[in-house]
Amino acid sequence: MTTTIQLSEDTKALIGTFGTKEDTYEDILKRMCRLAVKEQLREFLMSSENTLSLDEARKRLAKRWSK
């Protein structure tokens, strides 16, 4: 089953720049989605949010396990 989505001519042209003459718009959009998912995963894995530096982690470890 296929559907129709409405795009401006500018957006259609922009999407077309990501493909070749052999690619369908569906091929291009699927490729773009795969790349977007990989980028989101990379950003999540490489995020420094809620992380500690190695030095800070060592300090906390030493404090917690000091005798």
C-alpha cells in the first residue's frame, strides 16, 4: 500500500539532491531515516550529559573505598 504526502516544490527538490537518477524518493527517504537514526544513536552514546571525568570518578572511588 502506498500513500501520498504533500511537499513544497522546494522540499521535493532538496530531497532529490540526496539521491541519484536511479533512486526513488522512497529510497532517498529511507536512507535519510537510517542516517538520522545512526546520528541520534551517536549523539546519545557520545553525550557528556550526566557523565564524570575519569579524574572525578577516581576521586569518588577513592573516597568511597578509603580505609
